[in-house]
Amino acid sequence: MISFLLTVLKIVFLLGFLVLIHEGGHFLIAKLCKVKVNEFAIGFGPTIWKKQGKETKYALRAIPLGGFVSMEGEEERSEEEGSFSKASIPKRIAIVIAGGTVNIIFGLLAYFILGACTGNYISNKVESIQREQTAIQVNDEIIAINDKKIRLYSDIQEELTKGEGNPVKLDIIRNGEEMEITETPLTQEVKNIGISFEGTTEELNSEIAIIFPDSPAERAGLQAKDTILQVNGEEVKDNPVRIVELIRETEGKVQMQIQRGEEIVDIEIEPEILYNYTLGITMQVAENNFGNNLYYAFWDTADFSVSIIDNLKLLFTGNVSMDQLMGPVGISETVAQTASITEYVYIIALISLSLGVTNLLPFPPLDGGKIVFLIIEGIRRKPLKESVEMGIQAAGFLILILLSLYVAYNDVLRIF
């Protein structure tokens, strides 16, 4: 019971906090632009607390799944002094963009602080060598690969992947002297079928969480929520590590027996070959000091923010399935599984950044869609007809509701 209440509190705080800073961004910029705010509310539905200020009513509502800042002249145009519709276009854009911007800034700041406090980053200095012939030496510091500056260990992996096993130019520092060498990466073949499992090390299971689009698993008919019972005749239930090993060891097609609901199904899959490229070296752990932690945390945060944008690009180009989207139900399940303050703050940072970026997409009725309307108004030197704008907003809202229901349905399937 206590665990359940703690989970509820974590979820309510997360949603309430992110809504608070988002709507707070709109509110503060509106006040700075001297736009009248009639109501500032956290949550929807029945009001459980309210207070009337000099100009604005502050309210807390029963359903903590959103909030709003109600400005004079925002929904219906008004000629009243302090109306949103009477403010200049730059001021209106600043008000609209403020909510998502605050979420993005908070997400990046929280992620940076976590990284700076945690430390334990991998440096770009060589600790040991696992290959026989190489020009690399222990204690060499790799500062660039093919003229790309190396700051994080992930930068090394990224450049080697781009090179696809071809010789790469390494700029290194050896004994204080900068020099250039050429190295041919080692190539490792990895067999992959395009599935992902969920579960902690304490609760391993063989239930498939994600089927990647256009993968061998998808083409063979595997589905999310399928439980793998056997691979090549060997029992592997609740042993995802062994499943991966058997797939990599198999020559030719992999024979699987899976459970789908009450049904047992036999499936044959032809794995695809992926390639990993390495330099055959191990890098040192960076010294855990304040300066190092700030340096690595900064670049790790930059990398983190770029990955969010890249994931959105993958979604819109069809390289990520809609089934992998997560809504409030899925977020609640993820939050419930957090076991430490660090994990919890990381989830808040991730969701805040995702919320901020998504909210600024140019789609009505998101804030990004409103910005598009304002840009059109600036170009035309007059707003769109109110009925046209409201119609577009209503259509966009309907699409978002349908998408939300679809995502919630998939969240429930994944959990149960």
C-alpha cells in the first residue's frame, strides 16, 4: 500500500511540476509583455483550490494531466487593453514559445547537473590495447578522428561507424606532442533480428517489448508482448541473455517458439548481419574531479539534446514505429519503476525535454502551431479569419486526441 501511494505521489509530482514550469513560462512572459492573464490553472476538471489575485485567478484542479494560462483575447479576439490579440506579433510569439522553452531549459539543466554530480565518464585516453598490431600506444590521447573533434567515448564509436571499417586518421597527443597516425578498425559481425526486451537485472523476462520497423522480426511476424519460450529447441523463457547468445551463434535461420496470449506459435527468422567497428583498445575512466565532470557533463548534455531531435526525425521519416510512442500510462509505469532519486530526476529531465521539443512542433493546437499562425499573420499583415483558425485548431486537436488514445492503448498492452 505504501509503495502504491509513493508511486502515485511520484507520478502526480512529475506531471504537476512539468505543467507548472510550462504554464509558468507562458504566465511570466505574458506578465512581462503586459498581457492580461485571467486565470492560471494547474490541472483540469473540478477546482479543488483557488485564489483571486489583483488581476489573475490562480487555481488547482482535480485532474493533474495538464494546465492552462487563460489570457484576455487569446481564444476570442478582444479590443480590450492588455488583450493578447492586441499585443505585437513578436510579443505574442515570445509568450507562446515560452512554455516549451522553459521545459527544454529545465530538462537540459537537470541532465547537466546529474552528469556533473555523477561523474564516472570514459575519457579519450588509452588505458590498454587488445590487438597485436597497432600504431596506438597506452596513454595516447585521441583528440580527433577524420578531423572530427573527440570529446566523449561515444564520439569515437560514431566516427568508426561512419567509416564502415575503412582506415581512419587519428589525431593523438603522445607525451605532450600532437601527431597523426592511421589505423584500420577491427570489424565484428553481429547477428540481429530487431527486438528489444524490458526488465531489470533482478526481474529478467523474455517478453518482447519492441519490434523495430522493417526488421527480420517484423517481417517474420513477431509482435510486441510475444514471449519467447524456445530458441533452436532450447528453453529460454525469462533468459534474454541466452536468447541473444543463441541468435548470434546460429548459422542460417533461427527457430523460435513463442507464446502469444494462450497460443503457442513456431516462427522462423533469418537474422540480418550488422557490423561493429572498434580500435581494439580500452579507454581510461576520467579523473573524477569538478573540472572534468563539468566538461564531460556539458558535452554529454549536448549529445543528449541532439538525440531527442534525432528521435523525432526518425519518427517523422517512418524509421520509428508509432507503436513505440509513450503516453501518460507508459510514463507512469516507467516512473513507478524508478528506484532512486537520480533515476527519478533523469526521467523528469527526459520527459521535460521531450515535452518542450514536441510542444514546439508546427502542428495545431500545439504551441508550435500557434507560432505558425502568428508568422502567417505577420506576413499577411492581418490574422486569418477567426472561424478558419478555430477550425484548423479543432481538427488538429481531434487528431491529437485520437493519437493519445492510440498511444494509451499501446501503453496498456505493453504493461498488461
